[in-house]
Amino acid sequence: MEPRVAVVIITRDRPDDLARTLGRLHALPERPTVLVVDNGSRDGVRTGFPEVVVLRQERDLGAAGRTAGVLAATAPYIAFCDDDSWWEPGSLSAAADLLDAHPDVALLAARVELAGGRLEPTCAAMARAPLTGRPGLPGPPVHGFVACGAVVRRDAYLAAGGFEPGRGVGGEEQPLAAALADRGWELVYVDRLTAQHRPSPLRDPAARRRIATRNDLWFAWRRRPAAAALRCTAAELRRAATDRHRRAGLLAALRGAPQALRSRRVTGARTERRLADLASAR
């Protein structure tokens, strides 16, 4: 077994997808500890693998449900999966080696492949991110990641507060990336670490777009300086003009605006500089 890495999966009412993912993880040479967070599935979760730890939640916690798995894990490093994604053989041990060798790196963002070997678009953007980090990093520095293809230091994740509650699933990565960066951690993209993702047919892409739009706006209003937050809002307004799902996300964000503004805490200068560099590149 690979004792340095535990895999944390969130799932809800997708037993067939989960069964496929668990089968893939069970076949890995690393044989990692696997913890499944059941986000309130109607019929519960049956894994078929007695060594898998199931953590039942009474309601759907969205991305924040992952924290229950992180708290229950004892390994120093956590690899995240969705119930429709899995890791390629060797990637988890390679990730642990990199984190051992680079104590200032909190998170490794892996290459996430879709069907046919197509690269997840976010990974393509990370590979060419215009950010600079210290010499000798194991990959280009980034300021985001795809949750189902990330390996994180357990202690750094918990100290940063993990995935924020109340955000659902969709665009949940940005606040955690900022929280880690504000604490001085490096986040890097490592193309030789690979996760496979086969989006479930039960997934609702329209709902995911609404949630991501809302979460992006809440992040801008809570964590970006006023000028940057206004630019982000203007950009979302332009997108919403031709996309009804983004309009729904915009309205949801406005309903939560008072709470977002009450909890406003602008990111540190280093983090904001990187966010501005990424925005300029786009």
C-alpha cells in the first residue's frame, strides 16, 4: 500500500459511477486508503469493497463534504476524486514523492483526461499559466485546479478551511486556492500526474454552470479589490446576456450578495497579483 496518500470521494445518488471508480482505484498498484463521503444519497452507499470507509452525511454538503473525508484520513496527503473520476497507476506515489521533495508546495494539479485522451480545458489553461514561482518547482505555478484531479497536503487543506460550505459543486476551487496562496503555499500543475474523468450522464451541466457563475461572483465580491470585483461582475453580465443559465447564476449571486459583502476579506497582495496576471492573460 501507499501509506502517504488517501483518496477522498464525494458522491450522491450515482451508484453505477461510484462502482466503476472504486473498481479502478482498487486495481491501482498503490492500493490507497479510500474514503467515500456519501452526501445524503437517498438509498445510502454500498461500495462492494469492505476496506472502503463510508462517511454518511445527513444532507448534501456539496464540495465541502470532502472535508469530512480529509478529517477522517490519517495520510499526510489527500487525492480528491469525484465518483466519475479515478487516478492512473503510479500517479499517487509520484505525487507523494513530489510533495515530500517540495515542502513549500501545498497542492499538485494533475492532468485530467476526458474520453479519447482529450485534455480537460482547465488543465490546458493551467499548463500555459503566465505565473512565476521559485526556481525548481515541479511544474508551472497555478492559481486554481480541477478538484477531481488534485493532491493536497492534509494539514494545509485543513488550516486553509477546506472547501467553503454552501457553495455546492461547481467553481468551488477558487476560494481554496486563494486561501492556500494567502498562507504562502505554492500550487503547481504537473502534467505527468494523470486522472481520468468521464462526466456522469446523471450530471446536470446547466445546474453546474449556474452554480459556477454564482460562486465566481461571490468570490470576486468577497476576496477581490473593488476595481477587480467590478470588472469580474461586468464580464459576467456580458456572458449572462446570451446565456440563460448564467443569468440564473447571476440572480442567485445577487440574492446572496449581502452575506458575501458582510464576510468580505480581500486577498493578500501576492495572491491578487497572480489573479490579475491570469485575468490579463485571458
